[in-house]
Amino acid sequence: MTFNLLFDLDDTLLGTNLDVFLPAYFKKLTLHMSKWVPPDQFINALLRSTQIMYASKSTKLTLEEIFSENFYPALGISQKELESELEYFYDEVFPSLQSLTTPRPEAVDLVEWAFAQGWNVAIATDPLFPRKAILHRLRWAGLAPEKYPFTLISDYQSFHFAKASVSYYPEFLAQMGWVDGPVLMVGDSLERDVIPSRKAGLPVFLLRNERDTSANGFMNGNFSDLHNFLESGEFASLKVDYGSPSALLAFLQATPAVLHTLSRTLSQAQWVQRPQPGEWSQLEILSHLRDVDIEVNIGRIEAILREDNAFIAGQSTDQWVDERQYNLANPVSVFDEFITTREKLVDLLMSLSVIDWERRARHTILGPTTIRELVEIVVDHDRLHIQQSMAICS
């Protein structure tokens, strides 16, 4: 199994004082666009749309789509009209902000060493910028994506959750292919890196100038401390643990978001194409997940909540693919229906108390079980089908 190392970008790999950088960035962008939109109107729309995007929990719209549906109407100009102007800004003007950042040679050394170990190295930056802006900042850090084969770089074109949501981290892992090996998230922020990572069940290392030996529950220190730990090879504890209610809910919410990213550009022919005889198409996978949620998962949870130690029968569902002729359905309708059923499942689980999560039941195959254990099985089931989808859509 390969070790998976996730790095935040700003103030982790690249020295960035966001209190200085962001106002300068907004000022340059506003000035550049002033021939199209009055500065006050532009900055107000930009800030408001960014706030809405940051708080988004949509699983059917990327962060870029959330931003755009609020931003351009507020300007009274279509996205298409401003597209070339914005492309020019990120190609030619945005790079002038490099002087407001500071490269960290020790970060480059560690990343290069990690690649030399054959590890997966990914950039788990808050996906609030266009990809071009993120790639520029990686180059400023001395980590040009043209040189370093990062497994994944999060951006607002392909992600549905910002780091304000715990579901960002499951979405990130799922877009990596639901990695099996040890995982470590490295970042500088308690609010954006440590707390949501831990709620999602990811091990985390808090980057700081000096190691705090009194810190409880997470590793911390500078790049030298991190390097020493990684060299030790003590990775037994670095497993994703999604057994807590907060992690289970985050992973359940991430599944439709990842499937949306994987399949949003598929043609009708690609939706129904089976990779090999006997394997499922993307439309069949999505239809299967929808029907299992509404006819199996939700029903089981409701039965356990109604009845003490409820009896839960095992169900065979694979044959539904052919019996129900999933490949004849409309992909857009199926995806909308899956989102609706998954939201119903998540809403039901969010209403549970801590005690409810441990309500017991009797399963024909599992024997004695609990709601929490059954939901873990749902997440494992999601994982299987996300991996199938990645093989189809890649």
C-alpha cells in the first residue's frame, strides 16, 4: 500500500499572509475589470459570491458553478462576455502578486523526498481559486506542477466543498480513488486543516514554528519534525477512521459530489457503456446507488428507530440492474433522484442522537449490529462503486 501525503498550500508550502495577499488580489482584479463593471459593484459581487461559495453544501454544483450563478447576474454581464478578460488576468496580471509570497525551501526538500519514496503527494488547498491561480502559486513555491506529478490538486472547478465543510476531505480522498494506504494531512490552520480533517477521520499534522508537546490528539511541529516522523515509518496509526457519526455523514455527502465530478462530461453513449461484459455502466452504478438508498438503507434505519432490536433481512440487489433496465433511464433524472434519496438518508441520520447511533438490530448475515455499523457498510459500498466509476470515467 502506498503512503498518501496531503499538503495544504498557503502558509504550508508557500509563505502567504492572506490578510495582505487577498486584498491585493481583489484590488488588482477589480481594477482590471473596471472597464466592464464599476469597482464598487464588482467587489461587492465578488465578496458576496465568494462567501456563498465557501458555505455551499451542494452536491450537484461545483464551487465554480455556485460562484458563477451568483456572481455574473449581480454584474449584469454574462460569463461568456467576461471569459477572455478573466483568462488574461490570470495569465498576465495575477503572476505579479508573487512578490507578496515567500517560497519555503524546506517544503520543497520534503516534497521531493516524499516523491523519492514513491508516495502519493497531493495538494489539498482550499478550492476557492481557479486552477490557473493555484498552479501559479505552486510555481511560486518552487513546486511547479509541470515538474512534480501531484496525485490531485483541488480547485473550484472540480470540487463541491470548501474546507469550511468536513465533506471536503472525503471528497478529496474519493477523487484520489479512495486510497487504501496510510494518509496524513499537513496544514497550518486549526480551523481549516486540523478540525475538519479530524472530524472526517483523517490523521493530521499541524505545521508550526515550534513543536507543542502539550498538544492533545494531533501531531505538530516544523518541517524538520515532520520529516523526522515520516522517516521513522511509524504509520500504523495513520489510517482513515470514518467510524464516527461526523465522518460517516461527511463521506455520505461526498459520494454524489464525486460522482458528479466524474460523470458530468459523459455523453449518452458513455453513460450506458459497460467496460466489460458483466460489468456495470456509469448509469447502472448511479441507479443502483439510488435504489439501494431508498429501498434498503433508509428503510433499515427507520425500522431500527421504530422497533427495539429490530430484525433486518439481508437483501440481494445486484439483479435489479437487469430487471429494472437501468440503462434505459435518463442520466440527469437518475442523478437528481440519487441526490434526493441521499439527502433524505443524510437528514435522517443527522436527526439521530449519540444513543440512537448505537441502537441495536439483528441482521440475517451480520448478526447483532447497530445503526452506526450499518452506515459504515453503506460508506464501504459507496467506496466500491466510486472506484468502479473512476475506472469507467478516467
